[in-house]
Amino acid sequence: MNQQKPPKGRNPLKNIAILSGIGIEMGFIIFLSAKGGIWLDEHYQTEKRIFTAIATMIGVAIAIYVVLLQLKRVKY
């Protein structure tokens, strides 16, 4: 007789762990990029904080990219 295996992939605890870490990852990436921009502005003594703005935008873009990669791992 042919025995069928149960379908794989639906592990709700793994999905919850992945989704709960997304916000922390986003915050950490954006925080580090903003701190790097602040450091650059202080190092080069800029008046308009241009490095902070640019670094923060880059951090947001990286955070969104990381979130999209994480969402691909979630199985519905």
C-alpha cells in the first residue's frame, strides 16, 4: 500500500518568530545608519546634516529590502 506523508511547510511558531523579529531588525538597521550619518556630519562639520539624511534614507531602503527577504520565508 502507498502511504502519503503530511504536507510540510506550515509551522506557525516559525512564522511568528520571523514576523516578530522584522520590526526589531528594521529599527536596528535604521538606527545604525542614522548614527553613522550623525558621526559623518560631526566628523566633517557640516551645517545642514546632509550625511544624516542620506544615511537614514539608505538605511530605510536596506531595511525594506531585508523585510521583503524575510517575508519570502514565511509560509502561509
